[in-house]
Amino acid sequence: MKKVSIVIRSYNEESHIGRLLQGIVSQAVDFDYEIILVDSGSTDGTLDIAGRFPVKIVRIRPGDFSFGYSLNRGIEAGSGEFMVFISAHCYPENGNWLQNMIRPFENGEIGLVYGKQRGNTVTRYSEHRIFGKQFPDTSIPVQDIPFCNNANAAIRKALWEKVTYDESVTGLEDLAWAKAVCEMGYRVSYNADAGIIHIHNETYRQICNRYRREAIAYRSIFKEETFGFFTFLRLTVLNVFSDYSHAIGDGVFFKNLFAIPLFRVNQFWGTYKGYRYKDHISPELRQIFYYPVKREKR
């Protein structure tokens, strides 16, 4: 019987961790699994809540944190043939999430699977639209591009033993890994039936910061890519008007009149700033990226 290890990255997630873990232990599966929580210094009730469930806790120092580092430590602690990743501020849509996440691996050429994501009532309108575009309702059994997202994904551990996650990038460690394994001849699969609810409740400053660090990472992975000021203007205007058009159709235009441009400006301004950044990642910048007053979601 195959074995699956579920790796969760967390920091101060007491508002969400209980619902996530309850959702995991309620899954209907025909294989064994274990749950590994990689915590980077929670000071709230996260670990107390996790202790009520069958969870193996791996502690890392906050100063050592990067997205790749925390994943590598969690995978090292796991004994499964497959590694499933889900962020601590997410929870499964239903009791078949885990089974559906593993099913595409029946195809031997699949090295990575990722699943659908949707928001909830606190999710900003523009983010709902991003989820809908990046994670459609129709599955893509064999995908042509290395896009994925480690908030809801799974990999073969045997491939990780050949290519570990990049611990130096400021984000998009999932995309870098997918690109590497695709170059080895493996493929990515998107399973829309492996759905989660992803709760992003960020300030606009945090949204800008998230896209900034992801742009720094994207530029390091795809060095030929550019993003200039006119691209910032063009994408902001196009997406604001597109969001407005859909909001009118959904009957929520006035409710989101100001929220839509604020989100899109911060999204693309953060991207622009990330592409312009040329220096090394200093301890001060790491503080901004990973340890703001209200920590970024992982």
C-alpha cells in the first residue's frame, strides 16, 4: 500500500489550523498517510491546536525560514512515496481532496500534481478572479507548462531526492521545481477535483509585498522576462476594467468600486518593484518579506 506524507507550513495560524487538520483527518482514502507540520516559531495557539491531532511537528528557526527551506525540512521528515503540500490557511473543499490529489500519479510521467483553489467570503474580488483564471473548473491531465502552486500540490519524493527545493528564492519555489523536473522529462498535472479553500486576508501593503518578492523570484527563474513601467500601467488598466466589467455582471460593482483598483495597483506595482530590484536579499529585506507586523501567508 502506498504511503503519503502531508506537509503543512505554518506561523501563527491558530485561526485556521484546526479546520485544516479536521478536514485532513476526515478524508476518505485507500492508503496510509501522515501529517507533518513545519512551524517557524508560532507564538499563538497554533501548536497547541495541532497537538490535538496526529501530527508530527518540525520546528525551524524564524531566521532560517524560506519557502524552499521549510518544504525541504518537511519532506526530509516524511516517509511517504508522495508528498502533499497544503498551506495552513487553507482547508479541503470535501472529503475526496486527498484521494483526488494522488490519483494522477497513476500516470508514470506525472511528477507533480496541483489542485483547484477558491476563496471565501473575506477574499477580495480581484483575487477571486485570479483563482478562477489560474485554477479552472476543468482538469488538465497533462499540462504543457510548468505552472503550479504549492498551497495545494503533491510531488513524487523520488524526484525531490534528485532535485530539492531552491532555498534561496524569495517565492515561487514551486515554479522553479516544476521547471526543473519538466526539463528532466516529467510532466505536471492539474486536477480540478482536488480543491481547497484558500483564505487570503491581506492588507494592500502585504499584497504589494507578496507580488514584489514573487517577481524577484520569477526574474531569477526566467531571466529573459521583463516588466517595465508601461507594462505596469497597461496591466493595471486592463485588469481594473476587466474586473469592473465582471463585477457589474455579478451585481457587486459598487461594493468593489475602490477595492478593485487598490488590489490591482498593488499587485502590479509590487511586480514592477520586484523586477527593478537588483541587489542581494539583505536581512532587512528578508524581514520585510517574511516577518512583517502581520506575517505573510504561506
